[in-house]
Amino acid sequence: MSVPISGLYAGLLALLLIALAGRVSLLRSKRGVGIGHGNDPELARAIRVHGNALEWILPMLVLLLVAELDGANRTFLHVCGVVFVLSRLAHATGLSRTSKSSSARYWGTAGSWLVIALLAGWNILAFARIAFRLWR
């Protein structure tokens, strides 16, 4: 079975992860830090930005893939994908600039959580629809 929508957003988000990891690598090289953050606040923040992105991207992609395999509406999947990508970009931008609160970080978090909640709800309802048919 083909899953082009999940594939598209997996690819876009993988590019984001590579960009964030590249920033960590460049800072490590510039600061001469091989492992950890070397007590450098900018490097520590870059590491956290990359880690945070990875922590949220993986569950979203699993949920998106399951929803696509279970026949979710293509428009719904694309809206979830676009909102999530934009949210992760906003969050990464906001957190990269400051470790304090920022509107980009806030909206990035809110958008990410919203998409994950919507996809989780869709997947739970898809299970309920199937289970209900089997138990009738």
C-alpha cells in the first residue's frame, strides 16, 4: 500500500532534523566541543532544539501514517502535515533565539500538540468504528 502523504511529511521533517543537527555540528566544530555542550549556552540550546524536534516529530509521523493507512481524508492529512511542519519551524526558531518564552515557541508548541491530539483522536475513532462493526 502506498502512503505518499506520510512520505511527503516524513521527508520534509527529516530535512528539518538535518538542518537542526547541522547547526549543532557547526557549533560543536566552532567551539571545539566533541560531546555534550561544553557549558556553552548557545550549543546547549541548539542541542535542545534538535532533541525537542525529534521528540515530537516521531509520534506525529506514526500517527499520520496510521491515519493514512486507515483511510483518513487526504485534505485532513495535509492540513495536519502543513500545520505541524510550520509549528515545528516556529518552535525551532523561537527556541533557537532565546531560552525564555516567545510567541514563536508558544504557537509552535500549540500547533504541534493540536495536530497530535487531532490525529490521536482520529485514530481512536477509526478503531472504534472498526471494533463496533466487528462486535455487531
